[in-house]
Amino acid sequence: MFLTFFDQSTHTTETHFIRSPQLFDMHKLGEIYRLEKLISHGEVSVDEALEFIDKVTNEPQFFPVWLNPFVYATASFCGCVMFYGGRFKEGGLSAAMASKYQSLFSGRYMSFQPIWEITVCILIGFVSRAVWQYDFCFTPVAFASFIVILPGYSMAVALVELVSRQLVCGVVRLVYAIMYSFLLGYGIEMGSEIYGAIQPASASGASTCVTIIPQAFYFLTVPLFAVAYCVYLRARIPRWPVMVIVAACGFVTNYALSCHANAPSQVLQVVPAFVVGLLGNLLSKFTGKMSLDAVILGIFYLVPGSLGMWLLYHDETRVLVFIDIVALFVGLKAALGFFGQPATDEFATQGGAGFALSMIETSIGITVGLFIATLIVYPKGTQHTPLMNF
């Protein structure tokens, strides 16, 4: 964060640069939001507010650390089935790899952090190609295994910051998200090629899979995926129902537009984000409580790379074919093409500029949907209540 303080007596400014790890804790954020409302109404003094901030900051984590591998595994399994066209066995394998790399590597060795993601992706790419000969599809296993660490949320926030004229942080976050995506793609490709060198007869089945999972299972996977992210966002259990409902509304909107309305990609980006933002703003307006946690969870279903999908019905068989139009998912596949896929491969046509442009296009659509929702609910802004949203 850049903090600039202006001194009216000397007409000078003092700028501070504060480095802080980016983590999610929706409970603590809700407490700070409640404090912000009290301060805006003059009910709390500055000294009391500082004491409360220290109390919230020092509050221990509600969810234990050992729960993280299960969260990663649940999110990977549900994401594999819902978004990447995987079967239950692909979902199980991706869940196993997600829980394993989280429990073994995440946060344990500080010196290992710079190469943590690429090392994990090398292992995932290696295993995903190795199991292809046993009738496992490469794409669902590979991409669902690290679905939690995909930087789609950072991309969406970067576009929101740029639209809000916050140029410095927006550009930094945007460039980081793009390079991070190429890093992940490079790791997957390296792992796949390493196994290819060991077993030259193997082939990378990285084509889009046709799912055979009945749609009825979405009634289980959609809320289960949301609950996993509720724990990931460190939201307390009483907030889960609201968060799950808002996220499910965004998913259902995207599903209906893609499956039954054959909506263009621009509509698939804007309308679900508008629905999520509208529900969040209405909740804040009528309940007086923070709804940013529910909006963030809904955005995790829509942002490039964190999820999103386009479902099409194939011929008269009505077999669901998952088409990877999500911007960062396309971007990661473009990175595969950029780092060594042959010219005839489906990834080769998506590299370079198409990678960045597809990511930015989807993020812009989400940003527009969120801003339109805020404009409708708060056309003149707020006068007495702080507004915490995108």
C-alpha cells in the first residue's frame, strides 16, 4: 500500500510504502467494516478504534491449519467435475495432488517460496501425462489440481483498480497476474515434457474432455465448492448461507445463459457479475452488514482462471461439452502453446497476444457488471454509511 499524508501547515506530503502479504480473512474484514460504520457515525473515538484494530489483528485463526489440504482437495474435485469436464476419477486424482502439494510445500520453507508454484506445476504436469495411458484426461487433472492458486481474482481486481484510476497498483497487479500465468503454464509444460522424455511413446491427451457426470450432481458440487472457498476466505459459519446463495446465483445465471440462451461471451462475462454485484449491494443496503465476502465468493466462480465455464449441448445426445473460454484458463493453455506445443496443436493458435487479450476481455466484462450493479443500487453514492465493494 502507498499511504500519502498531507501537511497543511507546511504544504508538504509524506509517502509511506507498506508491504503486507495478501491473505483473506472475511471475519476480520467484517469486524473492521463494523468499526468503520461506527466511526463514520461518530460513535467511536480514534483511540478506541485503534485498540479495536489491535484486538482484531491479534485474534487467532478460527480454522486450523490442518484443514487447508482438505479445502484444496474439495475445491479441486468440484472444479474438475464442474468446470473442466472431468469424471470422478480425474476429480479424485486432482484432489489428491492438490491436498498433497498444499500439505507438503505451502508456507513451510521460506527459501522455497520463489519456486514453489513452478515446482508444484512440474509435478502436476508430470503426473497428469503419466496417467493419460490409464484413460485419464490431461486437462481436467492438470488444471483442476491447482485451481485455488490460479491468479484470476488478482486479474479481476487489477482491472477494477485500473478503471478506478488507481494506476500504480492496477498495473503492478496486472503484470504480475500475466507473468504468474505464464509461470504456471511453463511448469505444466515442463513436467509433461520431462515424462515425455522418459516415456517417448506417451502422448499428452490435453484435448477437451466430454463429461459423463449427470447435471444432478451440480446440486452437490456447487455448494460444496462454495463451502470450500468459505473456509479458504476464513469466513465464519454464520456467513456461509448468504455467501453460498449469492455464489450459486452467479453460477446459475452463467449456466442458464451458456446452456439455454447461447449467449455471446461478452454477455457471459457481464451478466453473472452484475447479478452477484446487485445481490451484494442490496444485502448491504437493506441489512447494513458487509456483503463483500459474498461478492468475492461469487466472483471466484466467474473470474478468469478461478472458474467460469461455457457449456454447450452437443447434437441430439445432449452430452455436455466443456469449452474452455474462461480467460485465464485459455491463457494458461496459451502458455502451453507458447512454451513448446507443436504448430498443429490447439494451443498454438492461442499464444502471445491472444493470451493477454482474452484475460483482459473477461476481466473487463466482470468489472463492468460490478460497476453497473453498484451504480443501480447507489446512483449517488452513500453519505453516512461507508461503501465497501468492488
